[in-house]
Amino acid sequence: MTLVAGVDSSTQACKIVIREAETGALVRQGRAPHPDGTEVDPAAWWTALQAALHEAGGLDDVAAISVGGQQHGMVCLDDDGAVVRPALLWNDTRSARSGTELVAELGGPEAWARAVGSVPLAAFTVTKLRWLAEHEPANAARTATVCLPHDWLSLQLGSADLITDRSDASGTGYWSPATGEWRPDLLRRALGRDAAVPRVLGPADRAGETATGTLIGPGAGDNAAAALGIDARLGDVVVSIGTSGTVFATTAAPTADASAIVAGFASATGDFLPLVCTLNAARVLDAAATMLGVDHARLAELALSAPPGAGGLTLVPYFEGERTPDRPDSTAALHGMQLSNSTPAHLARAAVEGLLCGLADGLDALVEQGVPVERVILVGGGARSDAVRQIAPMIFARPVTVPEAGEYVADGAARQAAWVHTGTLPTWQLADLATFEGEPTSAVRARYAEVRDLTSKRPRFQ
């Protein structure tokens, strides 16, 4: 039996699955936490990876491994390959003003969309490099190489040199999915000087070997790895509710959305992955549960006991600012409180509906970019909520398919590892699927849009 391993180095934890290469059957797994915060010493990721590997039984009998990692994180290395400063993560919004400046300097959002398929927001690596140049010039001067979390972890595992893949490169803001080339001029515009970047591998290229001879795959950004783990096909739209919320689809052609809503990323298979990301997702449920003093199961019960629309109570859930729409300095807002709807059930319903309305806006944005929607697949920790599953088809106005809960980023990385080992992308049977349907509630979407725009600040791009 040939074994392969997949790693998900996410914001909150490192998760590893070891699967049988031909069938995808799970053999063993491991997990270790990451520290909280929006900046992290990469050494913490390596410590967590080693701990998770130990729990999973190690790599001695594993033929190949690939790493899926959180996108955008800025890892700066000096001339000796040492980390210059803690990595700024995707959810660190301090570079929002830097992004605004970069967009204007290149000629506006249309110019960026043409150049790299995306308009850089605070999450993107390129904006973080500008922030570094402005606020920590000594660290910027020490920076000889810039890479991403999964690139750095692959190097620690034993990759022959610093490598990345198309999907993660496409989230930097200085690599073009349409041309498949780095844009060093854009990196230089941000950092103020040249810096080396990783070599971009093809979807099944070998990056090297570990000390024990395990092949290392190119890896992927987390969403691209999840698409591979779910086996998302043309016509599938994946809605993932984790620390962030993402809505993405596999397409045959690149997108370039000058509105900055849809990011034109690349996939882990050689195709493209237009994606909408919200900062606020599963933690909205955490916040609501904390406010009500209940666990998640009880939160779901309360939400399902309230009527659609929560009696006019609307939550715009920008607890951590927001990326889509681009409002990094916004806060959450609860609107429409009356004596009749000031109950735990109504608040729970408003939280679930607010979370889902933000993602539904992302689904609409993909459709506007010409992305076909034949099936909506709901995954992530938030998809385990009964309320989310049952209310989602009402908000999305489409049936929703929910696979059995799993580690889809790690699964996708493992599937890539099998591809690297055998030269053929394996077909693994997905876990059991459940389909949820519901009567569309367009009035809830309309009310949410009204309150969302009521609480908005001045648009970033005019």
C-alpha cells in the first residue's frame, strides 16, 4: 500500500492527513495548534508541523507529501535565508492604506486587474511589502527574498530550492495568472527595491525530497487545495466557512474584476480559481454564541426557531473589519432592534443570516463575472451548523450540497502528493453528500443590503 500525506497549514492550526494513494482511504492523521494573532513567527508553523507529523506517525512509510497553506502571508528572508520579521498574515489589515496608494500609483483598479487579475486589498502580499517599506525600512532593506507560508514550509521539509505553485503565487499581487509570469516591477514598486521570489512549479512537479526520501510536491494555496480535495469541477461553486469565508469556482479562463470583489486566482490543476473572500465567517457564529452564552448546537436551535428575517433584526457582521466589501476599518452593526425581536432566537437568526448574506454577495459577484453555477458545495467548520445548512439555500436561492465534514485542504494536498508520485491525478471517492433545499428569502437579502450600505463608509475606489 502506497501512502501520501497532505498538510493544511491554516491560520489556526496545522492539520495532516495520510491517505492511501490509489483510493484516498484515510490511514492516520495529526493536528497541532498555531498561535493567535495576525502576525506569526514562521518557526511556530514548523514546530506545529513537526508536532502534527509526530501525532500522525511520521513520514517513514510515506511516498510523497504536499503542503497547502494560508494565502498571502508575507514571509521575508535575508541573504542567509533567515526570517527577517514575523510574517504578516492575510487577515492583518494594517496595510489597507498602502494598498490604496499602490492602486492609485499604477493607474487605478483597472490597471491592476489587467496586470495580475486582481485589485490588491490589505490581504495581498504586495500591500504588506509597501507597508514594510514605509514603516520598517530597516527590515525592508534586509529583505532579500519574499515567499509565502507554504513555500517556507516546503523549504523546511527539504525542497531543493525555494518553490511555490501557481495558486499561491496568484495571491501575491505580483504574479499574473493570465501570463504565468512574475511581475518584478510590481514587487519593486511596493518594496522599493528588487527581491528574489520562489520558482513556480507546475501542478504535479517535484520540489525535492525530505531527509528520509519522501517526495515533496509543489503545494498550493489553501482554497486551491480545498478545490482539489473536493474535486470541484466546472460548474461547481464552493462556499467555505472557516476563519475567513470564501466563495470560489474552477474556470477554464482567467478573470479580471476591476471592482476588487472577485480575485482572479489560479487553481492547483492548471486552470483558474476566481474567488471572493470575506474576513468574517465562522467567528461570527463564535461571537453570537459568546454573546448569548450558549454553545454552537444551541445557537443553531435558537436560529432555526426564529422566523426568516429575524423579525427585522439585521446583523452586518464586520467584527474584524471586512475585505469584501473593502472596509478594513468597519465594525459590526446590529440594526432594527425592537422589543419584539430583542430575543436570543432573533439575534441567533440574524447572525446566521448576516454571515450567509455576505457570502451570497460573493456568489452574485462570481455570476457577474460569467462563472456558471450548477452546484453549490458548502464546506468548512461553519458548515457543521444545522442552522447554516438549513438557512443557506434560502439565502443563496439555490440547493446546497454539503459533504461529510473533512479536512479538505489537507485532502487536496494529499491528492496532489499522489499525483506527484504516480504522474496521474487520482480519482478519490468523496464522502457522503447531503443536499438541503429551502424557499428563497429575497427580502432578507434586500434588507441586509440596505443595512450594509447604510453602515458603509466612503468607497475606497472612485
